[in-house]
Amino acid sequence: MYDAIVVGARCAGAPTALLLARAGYRVLVLDKSAYGSDTVSTHLVHQPGIAALARWGVLEQVRASGCPPLERTLYQVADVHIEGCARGIAGQRAKFAARRHILDALLVDAAIAAGAEFRERCRVSSLLRDETGRVVGVAGRHEGRMFTERARLVIGADGMRSSVARLVAAPYIVRDPLLTCAYYRYWQDVPADLELYERPGGWVAALPTNDEATLVLTYFPQSRFEEIRTDAHHAYQEQIRSTAPGLYERVKDGEPVERLRGSGDQQNFFRQAAGPGWVLVGDAGHHKDSITARGISDAFQQVESLVGELGSTLGGDPAKLDAALARFAKDRDATLAPGYQATLGVARLAPLLDERLSLLRAVQSDPELVAIYLDVVAGIVSADALYTPKLLALL
């Protein structure tokens, strides 16, 4: 009997296993993929997520991997040019954009070091239930053999298409239409800070990552997906040229690394977070368009919230466990709702309203306002924090 079985060992599942194991629980973490494998994903971890990595003792390994810190951000839209550094949180001013096969592996290593048991290439096909219908374990296949394992809590951390969510029939409590499709590639010899470019119908980002490579991402309206996918390479290049001409000149002289990757399935939803004996964390319970790159940082926030609510309940009364899961669910929805709505606003790729442009023009004129604005972008503070007396005097 395990205290918890975590299904999924990436940016939600691995840290959940890590923190539960450090709390003294017996934890089994399962992943359908191989250890150290890559996945289609944005890489950016905003400062709240970096602060979590520092608390967990993993940040130094991220630095040691050769992933550069991203302290300076450039954002360009219309005639607005914002450039500067965020104030940060908990002493962390830099973002990092580690490759997922590196970051995920570091988190798994930390979980194993804390005492969690890890099985790779392990597929969960069904859930075990007791006579009341409560989830009490999992069944699946590992290394060609069927297996069953029992636990007091099953944690679905297996992504947007979560098997655990499907098996418990977790209903959507919020669901919005697809808004963008995205394509990205890595480049050598393309110098860049963290750079964001926006125009109606287009969004481009550039960010340095491991191995001295620069990740360049492009976003398109979802309505163009069928058109884009017929010649994604041309559409990718053209989006960079039309949205970020200066970056395009650097990309022209760069060397592409690996293949072009993309997705037209960037879902926007909240699922019911928990039920008797089960809980969803990370993208399994809440997913939004990757254009604001909030997914990893939000997953880390959920992990700490969940483990904090669980406390000592895993070894005790199931009713107390269910109450802790309900508190986590309530906190998740309240905490992540503002960022969800903000992300949908960006992902619509619509022209900026005059009021918004006026605000950005005022922000760009003052380094202090730039720093606060970049804190808002990172999810450190709410948008209300930007409306200082200084800003109001400029508007």
C-alpha cells in the first residue's frame, strides 16, 4: 500500500512526488514515457516557478545544466517598446527556459533522491475502487506485464489529455474554445534576450535555452490551423518576418536545430479538481493556451498548494483527506482564474484597444513602471498593482 500514486512524472507529477516523499509519505510515480524524454511544450518558467525550484533545491541543477538566466525582457507591439527587468519574487529576478528533457529529468531525480519510487514506460489503464466507489489504486502495464498497485490517494498529473481525468470522468467546470495554434524551432547563432512581439493575428517569442540554442515560437489564430499545417515551415518563417522583422534578420543567419514542432490543440479548461480518493494537478485539471507560458509556473503553484493542504491527512481519516482535497480545489480555481482570463485575452490575437496602448506607452516611459508591468506578466502581482500614482499621472 502506497500513501500516494502519482500518474505522470513531468512538471506537475515529479515535484508532487518530491514534496510528498520529503514529507515522509510512501510514493509511487508512474510515467508512460521514458526518463529524460522530450515533450512538445513551452519552456519558460516565470519567477514564481523559479522561486519554487529554489525552495526545492533544484534551481542550482538547472543553472548547472547550462540554461541561461533570462533577466531582461523585451516586448514590442505597435509603437510600444518595453524593455527591462522585473522586480521578481523571493530574490528571484530571472526566468529560465530549460529544455523539458532536462528540467523534467532533474525533478524526477530529486523525487527519487527524496525516496519516491519511479517507474518509466508504465501505462495506467484503469483505476481500482472499493465497495463505495472510492479510488484506491491503479492498474496497468509495465515492461509487458499487467500490474495493480493500491494507494490512499491517486494523483493525476498526466497532462491535458489525462487518463486519470478520463477514468474518473472528471467534468469540465469551465471550457473555452481553442484560440491559437503554435509552431516552434531551435536555432544556433541567434542571439536574443527574452523577446516578445505582438501584432493583430500574430505573436512571436524568442528565448535562449540549453546548448546555446534559441527557441523561437510563433502563434497563429486557430482559425488558420488547417491552412498553416499544409506548409508550416513557410508559415513559421513568414510569421517571424511580419511580426518581428529584426528577429527575422537574425534567424535568417542562424542554423536551425532539430525539426519544427507544433500543435493545434491548445485547450482552455478547468476540470473538477478532486473526488473520493483522487485529485488532478497541473495540466490534467487546468490547461490554457501556452501563449503566456504560465503552465509550468502554475503547475508548481498547484503542487505546493496540494501538498500543503494534504498535511498529515494521507495516513488518517478519508473524510479529512477529502476535505483537504476540496480546499485545494477551491484554492486552485480562485488562484488561477485571473491568469486564465488574461491568457484568453492575449490568445485572441486581436488588435489592442486604444486604452491598452495608452497604458503601455505610459509604462514604457518609466523603468519602475516597466518593472511592475513585467511582474504582472510573470504572475507575481495582479494587474491592479500597475495603477500607481505615477502611472495615473501619465495617463
